[in-house]
Amino acid sequence: MRRIAVLFSVCFLAIFAIACDAVRGQDPTSTPTLQPTTTLTPTIAPTPTPTPSPDPLVLDTVSPGLADLQLRMEQEVAAFQQRVGGNFAVAVTDLQTSETAHVNGFDGDRIPGCTINFFVLLSVVQDLQAGLYPESDVGGYIAQTVWASDPGTAHRLLIKTGGGDGLRGLVKINDLLSNQLGLKSALYDHPPAAGDVLTLTPARFQANLISPLDFNRALAMLYRGELLDEQWTAYLIDKMSRVKPGLSHLLPYGVTDPGATVAHKNGFIDYIPYYVDNDVGLVIFERGEKRRAYAMTFWSQDNPWVLSDVALGQTLSAMAWQHFSEAYP
């Protein structure tokens, strides 16, 4: 009964809610002595092979505790799909060890909704770090994009990071995804909820896509300061921790420590055939004067009705929080 009550409460809140030198000094009457010519073969230095960045996720030989979490999540997802219906995936990464538990985490055919705008936020904050424009130009838009998962302000930020051009913004975001982050499953084709007016390939609409594991890779790199310096990492995490209550129904739900920080980004589509309800983010907490954290991605789509996924998302959030609370007491 409590879960049903929470579901109705959340539904109410959510609704309102990229030359020869010349020969000199010789007698012109003398017969020149021909010297054999030595042909020099240039030595081409081999192109160094770049050292690949280590994968921020460890998917095998995980600790027994995390293996147990994965098994319990698999069972919970399977039971919920059979009982209610829907299509689900979840990935949880221990940011101390990089160990990752997941269910359907490799699935790249996932519709991210507005969670994909996390990469627009990241691109804009990288611009701020580079001093391309003042924070006052975009701070309000960043806050609104996170607070209300507002696709309108996210679209403005996409144009801003594109130097005033939306298509350049799309190209820049995809360069970020592929070349800086190395996310093989990710495609940012168009700004969410903007129709098909602006697409990466003009007049060709494709779905925005990213796998849960690739999203956790990005979140892990953010947390470790691999994408921004310390100041701007803290800035983005702080912005992402300010989400309105009606959109705090998934990842934050199971976190029972009021001092913990849940920095997350929602993605929601409320029309057939999608019925998408996603949440991605970081959970950061203190234990024994040590900072602990994990990344979590929850994906749901093909839900039979709006927000039918909420009970599962909340259960998985609570399971993740319980695991890390016990692993790092």
C-alpha cells in the first residue's frame, strides 16, 4: 500500500511538473670532378601508438557483494517485467573501485529522453572553463535545464555551445561523445522535444541513443575530474543536485542519508509508443571523513502507462543505496 501511495504522489508531482645550394668558389675553366651522388633515404619515425585510456568500468571479477547486487537486480527486473510490463536496464558503478553491476547495460537501443542533455550541459561547462563566455550568460539556463528537465533551455544551451548555430552544436556534442569520451553507443541526433527541424543530418531524423554502461562511463569520468577541473566539476555536480521534487522520484528515492548529494538528470517521454522514464546521476556521501560515491543509470521504456516504472526504479535505487551504505559504513 505504501508503494502505491508513493506512486500516486509521484505521478501528481511529475505531471506538474566534437632547395638546392649553388656551388661556390670553383675555377670556371677547370674540369669539374664528378663525385658519386649518395642518395639519402629519409628515416620515417614511426607514429607513436596512443596509450588508450583505461575503461572507467570493471565488468568482471567484481566483488561478491556487487555480484550479489547484480543478481538481485536481475531478479527484480525480471519479476517486474513479467508482472507489470516494460523494458528496463540499470547500471551501478562503485566509483572507488570502478566495479560495475548491470542489467541489460550493453543495450545501445535505449531512448534517453532528456538525459542526453547532460552532454550539452557538460559541453557548456567546458566552454565556461575555457573562458569562451561568462557564466552569467548561461547559468540560469543550466539551472532550469536541470531543475525542470526543460528541453527549451537545453536547446538554447546547445545553440550557445555551437557558437550561435544549432547544427554546429550537434556536431560538437557528437565529437565530445566519440572523441573525448569514447562512448561507442552514443548518438546525439537532435535536441529532445524540438521536432525534426534540427537534426545532425539535415532532413534525416534518427533516435538519440546511448547505452546505460556508456552513460555510467561518462558519469565516472566527470566524478574523477577527467572532463573538467576541480572548480567546474564541483559546479556541474552542484547544479545537477538541484532538481525539483516532482522529478526526484527515481534515483534520490532510495537514498536515506539526508547529507548525501544526488546529482542527477531526468529524461521523460509521456506519449505512445515510448513512455520513457529515465534517471542518471551520481550519489555522493561521507563515511568516516571519507568521500564515497557511485554512479547509477536507470532506463525504462515501452512502459504500459505513464510512470508505471516508478516502483521498480525506486526499489533498484534503494537496493543500490543499501549496498553502498553497508560496503562503506
